[in-house]
Amino acid sequence: MSSRRKILTVFGTRPEAIKLFPLVHALAEDERFDSRVCISAQHREMLDQVLEIAGIVPDHDLDLMTPGQTLDALTARALVEIGKVLDEERPDWIVVQGDTTTVMAGAIAAYYRKIPVCHVEAGLRSGDIHHPWPEEVNRRVVGSFAALHCAPTPTARDALLRENVAAGSVYVTGNTVIDALRWVTQRVGEQPALAAGLSELEARFAGKRIIGMTSHRRENFGEGMENIATAVQRLAAREDVAIIFPVHLNPNVRAVMNARLAGLDNVALIEPLDYPHFARLLDISHLMLTDSGGVQEEAPALGKPVLVMRETTERPEGIAAGTAKLVGTDADAIVRETTRLLDDEAAYAAMARAHNPFGDGHSAARIADLLAEA
Ligand code: UD1
Ligand code: UDP
């Protein structure tokens, strides 16, 4: 028992849960580990949706979410509360994933106790500390002291090496999001009822091309969100398209989108989808319009063109492969690029190629091996 490595996996938001459940499953099934899970619950409903489908019952639930939480209050509480769990569990390693406040605070709490940090999805860099904000700096903070950096791609590895991170601590593992997507696709294949909840909308929009949409970035709050809503209004005026938009629970997103888009014939503003239903949305969509990080990785894997409503991206691989394109948050640019994909068959075909720069679906197993040997 005592020879098993004790790993505490810490996460708090929907995307972290999606990208870590394959690793939590792998660690739980592996004799080499004593695996514990701590959730900050920086998100509540959107996190619980993932825990339920993945069958994960956390050992520690810090229940930190408050409505409209500020970054400083959340950071302070996460640091203190995750620290208490570390004192109780005294793990050999802590695992964090990505770039949220939970990741940054969890990693610092571990560093204060000299507990080594394994950073999953390490080395993503946009080069601009304000895009994505505050995620770019969260990543740099963790990257400056993690003991094990699991870079999803060679590009991410090279970014870490340029920052003088020790080469022996950086491994290209692929991105666990591909493991997660495969897992959920297989589950839905076995049990189609898991993703049948969109059938009413599918019937309502039969004959139209579906644009799947998400938007939540903090740097887009205000003008950016208003511009995005304007673009959607203009696209929705077309008879041959429908927009299905599961709206993030952040009140800064909901207020704008509800005020501007509710009641439009060709727009369905819906609640956040659980992962099987979101995979279904990806599947039925002609293209994706998003400012999400994870969707930029999933859409290319499924051959869906993705227009990225950001000024920069820390995921250049999809752009290099031609399956993703940066369109920013200018309404004219969003409408122009979407219209081109809708009306120009050659432009659409050039982007709609299944391509997988982000992983092969075996990333969690690789990371588990690294944790066993490190
Ligand atoms: C957070 C992350 C962001 C990540 C995103 C994924 C930070 C600073 N931001 O952004 O990097 O891309 O999650 O979705 O770490 N809310 C709910 N229920 C939920 C989730 C959120 O009501 O299940 C509402 C609450 O009012 C909450 C607000 O959304 O206060 C904001 O949540 P927060 O986690 O602070 O930031 P996000 O904008 O979701
Ligand atoms: N997602 C989901 N339901 C939704 C919207 C997104 O399950 O209604 C999934 C999506 O498949 C991806 C992840 O959530 O894996 C992306 O999360 P989000 O866009 O909130 O955060 P980001 O990736 O930008 O950090």
C-alpha cells in the first residue's frame, strides 16, 4: 500500500474536468497509484455535468463557486482551501490541467509545500498576456516551477524549452481532450439515448445548416460580446442556417446573449450541454463559431471547420493545419468569414478535413506512466 504513489488531481471547471477524467480513470485503475481527487468547484453545475457522466466522486469538494466571483477572491480562497487538502492528504504529486484560477492556485499551494506539480496541457502560449486573460499568465506561472510538463504537441514543448524549462522535465504526451472525446463518442455509440436531447431542435431546424456556437472569454466581455451578438443576429437572418448556442453560465455572457438573441427564429439559446450532448452538437454542426479553447481542439478532430472569435490563439496547430481560422470579434469579419464557409464550397472543403494535431487518444496512459516513473 505504502509503495503506491499518492497522486492528488485537482480541478475546478468544466474544461479541466473533461480533460482530466481520462487520467483520473487511468490512475484509479492502476495498481501503481493511490489516486485522490479534489475539486475546487470553481464551476458548479457545469463541473457536476462532467463528473456525473464520467462517474467521478471527488474525495474533496471545496464548493468554492459564488455567483459572479471576482478573480482575486476566487484565487485567495482556492489557495487557502487547496492548501488545507494538501496538508491533509500529503500527496507525492499534485496534477493540474490547463490554465484556470484553480490550476494556478493549486500549483502554488503545492509549491509552498514542496510537493511536485505535474502540469497537463503544458506549454500553450499566445505570447500576449491579455489574450487569453488571465489564462496566459496562469500558464506561465505554473510552467515556471512544475516538475513534470506534459506538452500536448511539439509546438508546446518548444515554447517551454524557449523559456529555459529543463528539457528532461518536458514530454510530448498529446492532449487528453482527444481521449475524452473518443471515450464519450464510444459511450454515445453504445447508448444513443445519452445524446438524444437535441432531437427536438434537430427536427425544428431540419433542412438548415447548423452553426454550433460557444462564447465565454473574459477578454471579450463588453464590446467583444456585443459584437459577437451582432454577428449572430445578422447570420440568423439567413433562411438556410440555424445557430445552436449553449450559453455559458457566466452572468456576463448570459445578460448580453439573452438581451440580444432571445426569440430569434433561427437561434436556439440553450442551457450548457453535458459532454455527450455537446459531442452530438459538434457532430451535427456544419461549422463551429467559438472562443473556447477546447472546442478548437475537438472540432478539427471531427473535421468541422472552426472559426475562432479571438485575436490570438495559443493553439496554432489547428490554424496551421487549415481547419481553424482566427476571425477576432469584429462583427463584419465574423459574418464575412462565416458567409464564405456557407457559400463557397471550395473554401468549406479546404477546412473540413478531419485532422488530429492534438493527440491520438492515448495521452492519459502516457501521463500515468510518466507519473509512475518520475
Ligand atoms: C473559467 C476560467 C476560464 C475557462 C472557463 C471554462 C478562470 C479565470 N476562468 O471562466 O479559463 O476557460 O472557466 O468554462 O479561471 N457559473 C455558474 N455555474 C457554473 C459555472 C459558472 O453559475 O457551473 C457562473 C458563476 O456566476 C461564476 C461565473 O459563472 O461566478 C464565472 O465563473 P468563473 O469560473 O469565475 O469564470 P469563467 O468565466 O467560467
Ligand atoms: N462543452 C460542453 N458543453 C457545452 C459547451 C462546451 O460540454 O455546452 C465542452 C466542450 O466540448 C469542450 C469544453 O466544454 O471540451 C470547453 O470548455 P469551455 O469552452 O467552457 O472552456 P475552454 O476550453 O475555453 O477553457
